Amino acid sequence: MSRYRNQPGVRWNALGLFLILSGHLAGTVAASEATDKSPGQDQSNAAEAIRVDHAPKLDGTLDDPLWQTARPITDFRQREPYEGQAPTEKTEVRILYSRHAVYFGIRCYDSAPSRIVATELRRDVNQDLDDHFEILIDSNHDRRGAYVFQINPLGTQVDGLIVEEQGSGSSTDFDSGWDGVWTSEARITPDGWSTTVEIPFTTLNFTHSTEVLWGLNFKRFIRRKNEQDLWKAYRRTFGFTKVSEAGELRGIKDIGSGRLFVVKPYALARYDKQTGQDPKFPLTGGLDMKYGISSNLVLNLTGNTDFADTEVDLQPFNLTPFKVFIPEKRQFFLENAGVFNFDIGDQDQLFFSRQIGVDPITGNQVPINGGAKLTGTLGRLELGVLDVNTRSSGPNPYSNFAVVRLKESLWPGSYVGVMGIDKRSGNVLDSYNQTGGVDTRLVFFKDWFVDAHMAGTQSPINISGASGGASDVGASLSYRSNWLDGIVERRKIGPNFNPEVGFIERTDSDETYADLTFKVRPKIESIRELQFEGFILHAPDTRGQVSTQEWQNTFRADLHNGAYTDDDIVDVFTQLITTPLHIYKNVFIPNGLYHFTRHQLTYGSGQDRRFTYNFFERFGSYYGGTLNEFRVRANYRPTAKFSVSASETWDRFRLPLPNGNFSVVLASLQGNYSFNRFLTFTSLLQMDTSNTQAVSANLRLRYNYRPDSDLYIIYNVGTQFASIAPANPPQVRETRFAIKWTYSWQR
């Protein structure tokens, strides 16, 4: 399904109406939630940790007699495929703790252990193609956010955070930008698989010592059955991120200080050459630090920040007149990033950290002198404060970025918040840019959601040439259930709204959007769910002139083995071009109002095999001509140590323009070899025929020689960070060889 849309909005007085409504209903909803979760009402909602004098044997088995002193948690329920039913396989969890850590012993019984899927040895890599188990710990018991620890049958780790009951926005349950220090081992056994986990209290920044009460939940995923089993929050409309529906962990008391304190220096040797410049051989170093001011507040400091070890971007080819959203990948900005989220529509964000330290046009890195970040909670108030200073580089002058984000929790899943952003730079024509906003999310009766925002900007420059119109106002009402999802949105974006430290596809838009999705689970072999969706978008400019319109009908089918089809029966566009659109080399689509109709076919194979694939075909009219888009991707995982993936996109244009008949091919080939869980090699080759230097390569060897400490050897030819600008601007090519060493010292 394709959408050239933002989240639409409403007029200013609508937000006031929603806030007044929330005031009247807050008591009713809060009382309802309290009734559902009153302490002690359901003893099965609580688990108990048993004290031990020393750590149990952490070898992936539960053979140590200490594990038998803990009462097992066994009452899991299915979320998928059959909500609320007993799991097809039994799971047991036992919990112990000592003065300095908490321990989990997990046994995942399996009636067919030879069919357990375990293929990933790389840390922090998505495990959706493997069996895995997740632990959720809400150590503050604020029922808003949590730490998540994920393990597969090889003992491979993934960890992350849930903030305001929001995950990553992708297929994962959490934002994997946070990295903690913990240990895990796992074994595949004749009756299933088991794992042992140790999580130090310092990793959780937990300093309370008496009468500890945590939020707690568990999730098991059985890959071959595409089955999700949860301890709590097993409704399909909830899921693992619903921290307010988690259970509780009791019994921990009289523990030592778990205050977080990490100092992590780095050293870097590098050869660096950009097109048209002399090579450089810098030797440099820097420092990162984390300090737990309290159990609820963490301070991050960074000096002479480096991102040489960050994964390279897959190169996009933009077919639209709008900017391209590329997710953040840099560690300093990823950690606790959810605190700074301020969604203003679809992928639009009031704060977008890739605007700091990366040139949005060329993708070149802009050196960072240093930065500080304070995140956490004070009672019901969640806060985030960020300050980063960059030095001048090429066309980018020195700049300083300051961000403040506050959210006041109302009731589970609901909040009201504010954000302020101040950018100062050495550009005499654009010396400052200020952004402010107010937003709210209100949850009623667990299935109804109201989202609203107001934002405005100030800047010396006027991007439209007209006066006023530097605001963005929007609201939406949505409903989610097992059989129906619906949303109605309104949004008005002024022509001079210019959040330079945010991401916004387009301005000068008065948008209305409505979407309705019906979901059916027929009793047909192999089919899990059928979906029928229709949406309509009407987005003239603020003067009422037609700018963008789209309506679409979509059919989707999900199969029990993870296979799917996603087909746009019809997708009808109207698009106004006011600036010639640069598509390819010397080909520009002229100004005008264009109408076109497209269709889409998508199929993805079952995800329970070592070889998986998907393909995408979209065809139809396009800006006065035709465009055929064909994409295919394949993954092969013959062993746990080796995997390879390949993808190709072929765009065939037939436009009534000079040189309008052409094709663009994007291709990538990625190979991964894991010598073990701690030593991995990754290679990525990319080809883009729209670029005069079509081939790029990235080779990376990572040795995790101790927890949170790494040695990297990296070779890169091409561009590390892709441009987010519209119209496919030319990229600066670089050749870089780097050796980077990091060492993490923890108290």
C-alpha cells in the first residue's frame, strides 16, 4: 500500500474541545482503569522473586537446584492466532534475585524441537525470523514505559525501551536504540529450548532497596506456528507494548545500590577521502558517559562524538515531490529517543534528530563537538532535555541545538505535553529557528484514541514569500478493535511552517483524511486474517487550490505461516507540481496538475523457512506517462553463522518528455558471517544506476570483546548517510577506512 500523505488536522478550537472533553471523562476512565487493575484483586497478576545468596549457574539450563526454589509462572495465553486460548506449547519462567541482580530461568517446551528456528547470532538484529522470548520490566512501575530484553534459542540478545506504551513503529515491540549490559545463555534440548538471563540492577538504574514493586510481562514467539504467547496483555489490540496491562513482580527487597554509572571512551584511526578533496588521516578520540541521577533520571554526556560504526543507509530513489524519511541509526540519538517523540502526522516529526550532525541534502557528516541529554520521569511528568553543538563543515555553519520535551501522564496511555526547540547557527541569513508545540493523546475505554497538536515556528527567513502561516494544527479520532480499525483526521499546515530541526514532507496544506479497515478471520485452512481497507485523502493548499488528492482500495491476506499478500485494487492520485520535479539526470517533470491511476500486487513467502522472499509490482499511469515498479527481495539463512540477502528494484519510466524513456535499477547484496555471538562480519554492496558512480560498498568487522565494549574495522566506499531531500540530489562520494575501539567501564 502506498500513501503520499501526512496525518491531517483541524482548526485551533478543536484542541480546546478535546481537552475540555478529556476533563469531563478523565474521572470515569481513570476509575474504570483502576477497577481493572486494583492491587491485590487478582493474585495471579503477580509473580514472586526468590532471594538467593549467590547467582545460580547461568549456562542456559535450569539444572541448578536454586532454580527449583522459585515457583514457575506458567499461565500464558495466546495473542496470535487465537486470542485468549491456551498456548500450543508450555512455557515456564522462574525468577531469582541476589543483592546485585535479578535472574530469569526460562523453559520453552516444544513438541517438535527439531523444528525450532534459531538462525541469528548478531546482537541487536531483528529476530522475527527466529523463535524468541521477551522480558518486559517496568522498574519504576509507572505503567508507561519499560525495559525489554529479548533472547533467541542461541542466546543472542536484543534489548530496547518502550516509552508511553509505544514501540518502534515497525514490526518490533520496542525501540532497540537502548543498549544495556546483561548476560544470557541458551540451549536447545530434547524437549524444547531453555535460557538463563542475568540483569544487574545497575542496568535498570534501580536504586530502591526495600519493598520493590515492578511491572512485568513475558512474551514467547514460536516461529513455525507464527504464534505469540503472552503472560498478560494478550488482547490483539493491546500487545506487548501495553505496559499498563502488565503484571507485577513482588518479593525483591534489601538489595544493593543499582545506580547507573558508565564511562565509555573511544579511539579512532581513519583514512578519509571525498571526491575532489585531498585524503585525510585523522587520529582522534572521544568520550560518552551515562549517570543515573536517580532511579528515574539518566544523564548522557558525549564529547567529540563519532558515528563511524553506524550502519550505512540503503540508498533510496525518490518518486515523489516530497522529502524521504530515513530512520535515525546513531546510538547517542537513539537512546531514549521515544521521550522526544512529537508526532504531527504520518512520518512527520516536530523533532527529527537526523537534522543534527548530518547534512540533509548531501548526507555528509557534520562534526559534533559534544552534547548532553537528560531523560526520565519526575512523578507523573516525563521529561527530555537535549543540547548538542556542531562545528562548521563545508556549507554547514556551526550550530547549537537545544530541545526540551515534557509530558504529563493523565491515565494509562494518555498524556498532555509540550515541546520547545531552539536552533542557533553561524548562517547570517538564517541565524535562528525556533519551534514550539503542544500535544495530547487521550485513550477512552481502551479502544478509542484522540490525538491533537498545535505547533508554530519562528525564523528570519520566509519560505513562501507570504506573511503569516507559520503554524501546524491537527487532530484525529481513531478506533481499534479485532474486527475494525478506523481513523478520521484533519490538519492544517501553513505555508511558512518551517521546523528546521524536524521532519515535514510538505507545507501549505489543508488536509482531510479518513481510513476504514475491516478485518475478518474466516475458518479457512492456512488463512489467518483477511483485511479490506479504503481511504481517502483531500489536501488542497491553504487557499483552497487542489494540491494532492488520493483514494485507494486495498485487499490484504495474512496466512498462518507468515506469508501475506497486500494488493491495491485501485489507487487514484491527483498531484499539483509547482516546481519542476527532478526525476532522473536531465529529466524534469514540468509544472502542472496531473491525474494518474495505479495498481499494486505484493506477495511475501512464509517466514518459517530458511529461504524467504517477497515481491512487489506496481503499475499504471504516472505524470502524463507510465511507470512500472518491480521489487524483489530474498533472504537465505543456511546456518546460524551465515546469511545472505539480495534485493533489486527496477523502475521503468515512459514519459512524454525528451529522454523520458529510461529505467533505474537499485540493487543490494548483503552477506553476514558470525564466527560466534561476539565476532561478526557484515558486507553490503549497493548499486544505483541513477548515480554516475553507481556502486558502493561497506565492510564491517565487529568484535564485542566484553559487554558494551567493541573493536570495529570498517571500510566504506560511497555514502554512509543518504539524503532526505526531494528530487534525488547528487550525493558526495567518499572512501573511508577506520579502526575504532571502545571500552565501557561501569561502577
